[in-house]
Amino acid sequence: MSPPVAPPGWSRWLVPPAALSVHLSIGQAYAWSVFKPPLESALGLSGTQSALPFQFAIVMLGLSAAFGGTLVERNGPRWAMTVALVCFSSGFLISALGAAVEQYWLIVFGYGFVGGIGLGIGYISPVSTLIKWFPDRPGMATGIAIMGFGGGALIASPWSAQMLKSFGADHSGIALAFLVHGLSYAVFMTLGVLLVRVPRPAEPATDGTTGAAAPIGATDPTGDAGGVTGVQVSARGAVRTPQFWCLWVVLCMNVTAGIGILEKAAPMITDFFADTSTPVSATAAAGFVALLSAANMAGRIGWSSTSDLIGRKNVYRVYLGVGALMYALIAVAGDSSKPLFILSALVILSFYGGGFATVPAYLKDLFGTYQVGAIHGRLLTAWSTAGVLGPLIVNWIADRQEEAGRHGASLYTLSLFIMIGLLAVGFVANELVRPVHPRHHHVPAPRETPDVARDPARRPQQSESA
């Protein structure tokens, strides 16, 4: 499947909707907490066990993005979106079978392993292409697409809750809900596969109202370096720099802090106010998950666009520093006020989403556009690590506290203070980021122009004495 090159007159503003159709679909992962209570009830699982499909999916997301990043650069976004469609939808269908026959390992395998591969390939599929189309606003461009991943749960959370209400929260109802998810997302992701285009190499970008064109500094869809200008670092070279690993720590810490709340969102708000005069119902908890998804989505476009104005390092200072303050508010006074709890959680999730959407532009600033998609894929192994750490910290501590006879907000106090410490580590790592040393820069070999490639007679001839 060759990369679909944009024809003359193609508007670059048609590319973000293609990316959104994929990211809105795979963003369902953030609504997994809606399935946790029904699975625990129907299959007799603990909170830690019911988190396994989500944790495994995030691990596979990072691993598939890391190992598949170079393939995505080589084969283009349409190939990547097709792979994502097949894997993500198949994951739901396998999970539906697992729920129907009450075999939880099939749900973990389907949603976690197979679906997780779809998450990883789908997540990185449009990023490099968007940066090439929008070199003037890389933060905004990647934010538009990646906000879809954050906003996917805004649709999936109430939709899933309604399906479970209609089909039933037993194993057969869960199976039917998984089946409907798999088929529906397959159709929706197909729109992105059909619409996406890559820019024609080495041509100036338009202002977005018309036409086709690759911005200065873009690579062609095969990953070759024609037309690349400025600082350029290969994926292999990037992982040998301290800047890459500083950003890895930054992303890992920010994601660990956010994903721990997001994965446990529905049970957490229920537990926080269970002993108050205004307990939170299951429907309201699902609404809270949707609100967090909205904040996650808004942060991805809002904060990433802000980074184009104030710089990547400065915006990460906000994410990590102010985020730690929000966690402190929840830990100290979160159970005394629903508005305070909800507002603080919304701010945290906006930073969480903003961190994801800003990091491709941060990578572009440091390493150039040459293999930014592959570098981004490798960096997402930080997400894999965080996908295990965040839910494990929150769920394991909550389970241990419950066994000790504690309840309510006290189930999460220790976890929240741990998250504050992690954000402090990320803050320090961000301060250590410096420009990449020239020894790591990639110097591409000169390429023949298309006319010379087609006509050997126009190639420079060596002299007789050479």
C-alpha cells in the first residue's frame, strides 16, 4: 500500500479530520473505567484485575509505536491507519467472545494485546504527516489530532454506559457491548483511511485554503530526507542523546500521574464521596469520566497551541508544577468539596492531555522532522511504563487500604502524594533539556532530482581522467 500523495489543489485542512476519525475511535481506551465495575461484578474480579486489559493495552501501545514507528514512516499513514483499524476492531471482537464464554483471559488478550497494537499504530499514524503539513504550527496541528484520542471517551463513556444499561451488566450484556464497539469503530476509522493524504515532497506549503504541498523541512512519505532543512536527527541517533531520555522521563512522570486517576476515575469519585450526604451514582460517575475526557481533549488542542506561543519547555513547567499543586489540593481537601475535587481533576487531565499533544512538537524542535514519527514512537515506551505504573500504584494501594479497613478518600491519599513526587521528578528532567549536540545531527546524502533520475543522460559525467 503506497502512501497516498495529495493531488494539486488539496487543502491541508482535510488531513486533521482524517486523523480525528482514528484518534476519536482509539480514544475509547480512556473510557475503560466504565467497564470495570460490571466486569468485577460479572466475573468476580478485583480492582487490580479489572485494570489488566487497560494496562496491557497501554503497554502494547508503547511497544507497537516504538517498533512500528519506522514502518509507519516508510509505508505512510494509510497503511498505518488500516493496521490500526484491523487490530483495534478485532480486539473488541475477541473481547466480546471472552465475555460471552466468561473467559477473562480472552478479554485481556483481545482488548489488551491485539487492541493495544491498534492503539499504538493508530496513535502515531497521523503525527508525522501533520507536522509535515503544518511546519508553521506543529503544536496546533498535532493537538488537533491528538485531542481526538483524549476526546474519544467523551463519546465512548456515556455510549458504553447506555449500552450496559440497555443490554445488561452481566457477561452477555458486556459481550454485546464489546461487539457493537468493534463493528462501529471499524466503520468510523475507515473514513480516515480513505481521506488521509501526504504532502508532495519539497514544495512550499499553502496557507491552508488551497493546495497541496509539503512544507519546507518536510520529508517525503518514505522517510527519505529530500527537502529536509535545519537540525535533523535520525531515530537511531535520537535515542543516544540525553535530550531523548530527559523527555522520556518527563512524559513518563506526567502520564503516570494522570493515567492513575483516569483509569480509576469512576470508582474514585464514588469512593471519595461515599460517606457524605451527597454520594455519587454510577450514572454521575460515568458523567465525571466524560468530563475528564473533555478536559483531556481541550488540553490537547489548547495547551499544545499555547506551546507555539510560549515554548515547549515553559508549557511543560506549567503541566508539571501546577499539576503537583492540583494533586495536593485533592489530597488535602478533595473530599470536602465536589467542585474542588472535580475542578482540580479537570485541570490535571488537561495537563495530561496537553503533555501528549505537545511532545511531538517538542521532538520536532529538538530533532527535526527527518524521522520524527519514528522518534515519537520510541518515546511512547514511556507511556507503556506509565500505563503499568499509574494504575498499579492507585489500584494496589486502594486494595491494600481497603483490606486494612479504610474507606472513602483515605483509599487514595498515599497514591496522590506519590503522584506529586513523580511530577517533581518530571519537572527536574524538563529543566535538564538542552539543544542537541551537533555530533548527533543527521547529514543526508544528496538525492537526484526526479528529472535526473528519469534521464541518465542528464547526470554529471566523470572526466576521463577521474
